[in-house]
Amino acid sequence: MKRLKIKLIKRLLVSFAVSFGILSCGSSSSAVEGVNNFEDLKSFAQNREFEIENRWANPMRANTVSFINHPNFNSGTINLIGNANFIRFKGDSINVFLPYFGVRQMSGGYNDRGAIKFEGVPEDFEIIENEDKKYVRYEFTANDDSEQYQFYVTLYPNGNTNTSVNSSQRDNISYTGKFSKLSSEEGE
């Protein structure tokens, strides 16, 4: 009788563990509310009222060096979770704060910031909609006091983003993250 109870308890525990594992592996909807397909993404992108928070930074030089030395190991990817970073689109204005990891070619002056920062209206702003690959890309340039940036920001219907930044004084860097609608506090 005691053996039967132990077998029953083991079966229950195994059943519970398997059930829990199956339920926890289910996919969650990570898409932005109201963006369910490419058509929704196009109208969302035209509105230009959203924020991007990046999860990963990919310095280009680090990736090249690590790939040459270890082609199956990408040591250049940097986790940004918990670090302040954003790209906020509010109408015609853009506010950017992205931590930078890489090589700076020219000095930016004493006590110059290390991050990529810009706030204002960008130049040469263009929206590209790719029907075949189902993405919307923003391309624009931005200037601060001593540096010029080229941004390529790509949005996908599932809420993912890729951002590439080319600089007049630094090595290129890219970021991957998620976009979301602006909250009322950020929008003001």
C-alpha cells in the first residue's frame, strides 16, 4: 500500500511538472497593441508616436575581431537590459539616448559624453515600406555640436526593431530591441 502511494505521488508530480512546462513554453504576444500585421505597422509608423527600448548593442569592430578569432562565438553583443536607452518619436521630433560601446576615431572634446545623443528634428527623413519583407524603415541624419549621425531604424509587425547608427567620429554600432506606444508622460 505504501509503495502504491509513492508511485501515485511520483506520477502526480511528473504530470504536474510536464503540464507546467508545456504551459510555460507557450508563446506570448509581444506585439504592440493594435499592430497585428504589416498594414497595421504601416499606419502605426506613419503616426510617429512611439518609443524604442533596445535590449542588445552590437559594436561592429568587436564583432569583426571576435569573428576572425572565433567564428562561432559572438562576444561583441552587449546586454542593455537595465541600462537607460531609448529612441522616442513624437511627430517630427526625435529624442535619442543610446549607450555607445566601440572605438571613437576623433576626440569629442574634454568631458564629452560617451553616449549617442540627439534631440530635435532630424534631416533627410525618409520612411521606406518593404511589402515583401514586411518591415518599415526610417532613415534620417542628425547633427549635434561636433558629430553627424546616420540612423537606420527598422520596425517589424511583431514589435521587434533593429537600429544601425553610422557616425562621423565613431565606429558603426547596431541595436536590437522592442517598440511600444508612447505613454502620456513621455509624449508631453
